[in-house]
Amino acid sequence: MDIHYSFDNSSPDNFYPKYQLPVTAPKDARYMKVITYRAGKPIGRMISLPVTELKKELRSIDPVYNLLKLQVLSRLNFRL
């Protein structure tokens, strides 16, 4: 499985950067969009997360959404 992401508010696809190293958000980034691919085909949904929210503790009323964020962040080894 490959994880592709963008910080420029565009929808990433399999031609966007693939996660390989810890990701550092650009200072002007407002959103991070992430999608996973397997064998060149998207699997799952694209997730859009505000960078400001990533900087806060991951607390959410919706436990499923919170779990998805935690899974994405742990896979990306996200650094702010």
C-alpha cells in the first residue's frame, strides 16, 4: 500500500508525492489531503485534515473519525 499526499489543497493521486520519510508540513499549509493506493488503484477514501487540527491533540466527538486520523498520522509519522 502506498500513501500519497498534498498540502496545496489539490486532490492527490498516485502521481503525487508518496510517503517515504517523515512529513513536515510547509509553513503556509492549511490542509493535508491523503489517499492510499494499491497496485496503482485507490483504496479507501481521500482524507482532508486541517493542519491546525493536526497540531492539536487528536480529540474528536466521532471516535471513527478520530481513529482514521490516528491511523493516517501513525502511518505518516507526521511532524509539525
